[in-house]
Amino acid sequence: MSKKNSSSRHGLDEGVLGEIVGYQVVRAQITTHALFMRHVGDPLDLRPVEYSLLLLLQANEQVTPKQLAQTLVLTAPKLTILLDRLQERGLINRVRSDTDGRSQHVLLTDAGAELARQGSDTARLIEMSLDDVLSPAERAMLMELLKKVAASHRG
């Protein structure tokens, strides 16, 4: 009989999976994605990547498509499709740079800024719901560790 490493909530022995970071990250992502879709994504008709893009534009000025692609880890064609979709919805505009006519900047429209604000406000409520699960110190440590793992991919 094998020794149980850890048990899932359904009673299955996770075996080595219980010690695999990627498995645990995916399990946590499933939970947080469901919360996002229920409270932000579905009500505001936003995919997570669209929401992330809007919030990046809200936080930064003079953003280029290249910067967005690098930050969101998207290929140029995928980013173009995403930007086209958001522009069709009236949430963003692409404008030529005043200093370099070959370069574009992506800007939020008023509607895009309002949607980003709504999404951000709602997401804060979701984050607060996790306060029952993580202490402030645990949350800070988790954020630091996740950022460290994400940054290692860019290396």
C-alpha cells in the first residue's frame, strides 16, 4: 500500500502531483479564473487577456504594441487580433507616434477607461474574498514567488 503524499478534496492520492509546482499553480488558476469569469469576465464581456491589456493601458502612457506583446507574452499576430477586437468594441484606439511615424501607440478610449475601472473595482472585491484564505503575509509571499517564477521565463 502506498503512502499518501496529499489528498485532493475528492479523496484521490495526488502522488507526485502534490509536489509539482505547475500542477498546484494550475489548480489555483482554475479557482481564480472561475471567480474572474463569474464576477468580471462574463458581466463585462472580457476575456482575462483583454482585461489585462486594458489595465496595462490604464496604468501606462505611450504603450506600443510591442510592449504589450512582450508583457502579455503574445505573438504579434495574436496581439493584432486582440487589438482589432478591442478597437471594434470602441475600447481602444491605435494612433501614430508624433515622434516616429512608423510607430503606433495603443490608447484607451473613454469607454475603454470606464470598462477598465469597472473591472478593476470588481477585481478588488474578488481579491478581498481571498483574504479568508491567505493572510496578508502569505499573500505578499505568494505574489513575490509567482513574480519570481514568471520573471524566470523571460530570462
